[in-house]
Amino acid sequence: MRLRVFVVMVMALGAMLGGGMTAHAGSSGTDWVASDNVRWIGEMRNLTPGVGGRVVGNYLYVTSSKGLYIFDISQPTSPVLVSSLTVDVHWENEEVPTNGRILGISDEHACTAPPTGGYTGTPSPTSTANCLTIYDVTDKANPRVLTSIWNAGPHTSSCVLDCQYMWGSDGTITDLRHVLDPGHPAPIIGNWLKGSPATSAHHQQEVRPGVVLTATDPILLLSVNAEDGGTPAKPVLLATGTPPDNRFIHSVRWPNLATDPIMLAGGETNFNERCIQVSGAFTTWDTSDVYRDGKTIKGGKFHMLDEYRVTTGTYTDGNPPVTALGCSVHWFEAHPTFHGSGLVASAAYDNGTRFLRVAPNGKISEVGWFEPIAGGTSAVHWAPDGKTIYAIDYQRGMDILQWTGPTYAPATSAAGASITSAAPAPNLPNTAGGLALAGAPLLGAGLGLLGLSAVLRRRRAA
């Protein structure tokens, strides 16, 4: 009886304490837990190990170390596999470069088999030569290999100028303007790293046509546009951003075609069992010295505003007790409504998918999460509906999630203070067969009180 009374008291107090929380445990499945503003829709384990993806229109392109998969996402929560190709990728092709017609897959090790169109470039005698394979994905049901280019496929590759060119993270610039023509010519024409302040790179992101932001130290803003003084073979440096501690930069984004007052960047720290201060952080950057009054300021500087780091925990708090892949934000994507502030979904390896709110001053707060048990989330991508998220995972293949919280998009009214929200998701069943934890915030508060009680007992005993 006393125990029952105590539990009732704990639940009552939990209700009072839990009411003001931004996000708390809401549901769980057989192998995942989530905050109350995230719904698990389903999973596709056959994509394991899922590595990267990209959404173009109503299609999702996913790569793993064993295949290329094209999904029709006209119904975002029910992706339909249109086609797949077996692809023997020796190393990661993390963020798929495609415009929906041409698609590239980087293989950091080698060209594995002669494609139909033959090789381009000079084969390297070493087994570690990298390779870029180009696919024609115009016909979604019948993607085909066009050619493979030796020494043009480092760790990551990115499209520039609507995939007329492909940039590699080793600086390689490959000309793809005629790759659909007979013979599939695709020459290497330059190196964007050469002569820049950066010595190495992890990735590069075209943030508006011809303007590329790089995940380097320092971060670079480059242009191939003639009006800026650049060419496709020799880009010009526009601006830089130096992290305060020269940390490794893994990925970068500058929303709204590189006009937003906030730029986003993330780091990576692999193979740490516990999350520590040097773990890869998600960061926000002030762009006012780079873009102002509708113009890019040549020689401008990005300035870091805030940072967020994942943590280790107990799973019940949405964080793993230890990590295998490391404490990092890895790939992330701003919500389509992001404008000066807003919502960002981030893939965080063992920490699953994290939902972050960026305030107008750049301050970051966590507002939701989906935590797979023993997962390794590599990338997340928003569907066109702005509610569905595809979480691509090394261990799980792909989880389909739905965000039911506000998007935090600033209103366009004169007051500018109101917040718009995403439409609430339908009341979907938990098809994982897990237990719905409607009382999870109460349980959390109760466990907290039990923990406090144990501390007090230890102090009295001492």
C-alpha cells in the first residue's frame, strides 16, 4: 500500500515537473526510443549498411556499400522501391551527388569492374586508386552505368552547376558536360584545393549555382562564376571561416541559397566510447560579414556563434550509454522553412537522429530525438512534405520517421514574433510492436525522485 501511494505521489509530481519540458520520452519499439514529437513509421533493413542519400523532387536516392536504390516518395511515409543496382563500393559514398538525371558514386579504393561505357582517365597501378562512377538515372526504373573515371572518386563527391561538373574532396574537378554523349567523355580539368588556404577537405556543398562552401579548415566559400572572377576549372576564393580550435569540419550548409544570416557546420569524432569535449559538434555561424545588402563580400569572414554536442546517457533519456562509431553530428539537413532560425535534423551515429532548434541569435537547443538501440545513423533527409524524415543507418538500413512538433519557421508578419507549426501527423500505429509510453515523462520524473531519494539515503547512512 505504501509503495502504491508513493508511486501515485511520484506520478502527480512528475506531471507537474514534466509539463514544461520541450521534449521527453514518448514512445518506444523493440529496438528504439523516441521523444514525444517523433513518430516511427517503419524501416527498410534490406538497405543495410545504409550510407547516404539525396531527395530530388519526388524521388529518394540511397546508397549503401552494396547498392544504389531509387524510391518514389510521392507518398512520403510509404516509399516505393522503383529500382536498384548492385554496386560494390569499397568505401563510403556519403552524400549522393545527383540532379535526378546524372548521379555519381565515389569509391575511395578503386574502379572495381569495367562499366559498359568503358573507363575514363588513367588506371592507377595501386589498389588504393579512387574511382568515380557516373550513372544515368533519367529513367528511374532502369538506371545505367555511363562510365568510371580513375582518380576522380575520393571520399565524397558533389555536383556543381547542375552536375555539369563533379567536385571531389581531394580537390578533383571532373567535367561531365558531355558524359551523356557517345564515348562518355569526362576529363579531370582542375583541382579546387590547389592554391587555397586549406590543405585537405571532407566535403563540399554547392550553396547556390556556381558557389561552393567547403568542409575544410578553414571553411572556404568558392565561386566558379565569371562575375566573381572564377571559372569551372579554377574557382576563386570569396570568404573563409576558421573554427576557434581548428577542429575537423565534416559537413556544411548555408540555407536559402547562401543568403541566410546563419551558416551551419558539423564535425566528426570517430570511435570514442564516451562523449567528451572534443567530440564532433554541430555549430552555427554568423554570415553578416560575408553576405550583406544582397551582395557577397569578397574577403569576408564567417564567425562561429554556438555549438551543440551529443552526450552519452541511459537510452531512457534518449542517449546511448556508450558509443561505437563516435560522438558526432555527421550529416544534417535544415528544415525547408529554415530562415534566419528554424529546425535542423541531424544524423548522430550512435545517438540516432537529433532535432535541433536554431534561434535567430544562433543559439542551439535540442527539441527531439529518435534513438535506435545499437544503431549508427549516417544521414537524414527531409521529404518534400516537411514532416517525414529518412534516417539512413549503417546497422538499420533506413528508418522512416515523422516530425510532429513545430518547425520554428519565423512568421513573415510585421511583428515577426509568431511561430508556424507543421501540421500534426495522423495517429499512426506503433507497428514495431513496442510499448507506447504515454506516461514516460511521469516515469522519468519518478525515476529522478527515486534517484534523489537514494542519494539522500546514502548521505544519511554516511
